[in-house]
Amino acid sequence: MTSEIQEYLQKKSHDFEDTIISYYQHIHKHPEIAFEEENTARYIEKILQNLGLETKRAAGTGVIATLKGTASGKTIALRAD
């Protein structure tokens, strides 16, 4: 990754820092038992849908979001636990 792209991403990440921290704090203030994270899944789904992403559930509490581009070509997948 070029330093120009890194600088851009670092600047942009600071723009969303407070929002991301609030997501983290909400999730950790409302703990759930493993594999029973229904409220967490709903919370994440709502955030992603508000960003305009299409979501669906997987394996009960898993959330999958799809970001569709306009160009054809390779696809990338990201995973977070």
C-alpha cells in the first residue's frame, strides 16, 4: 500500500473514531452468551443497513453484509469476529 493511500485511510479513520468507539462500548455494555448474541446481531445489522448495505443472517447470530460495486472483476471478502 502506498504511503498516500495509508495517509488517506488514517485521516478517514479518525473521522469515524468516535462512532466506532461508541459501537464497541455498546456491545461491551450488553454482553451475551456465546452463540446466543441475538441483540448484538440485530445491533450490527441495523448499523450496516443504515450504511446502505444489504444484510442477511447466517448460522443464527452471524451477520453477512454485501457491498456491491459497479465494476466487474474480482471479489473480496472480509470477516470479523
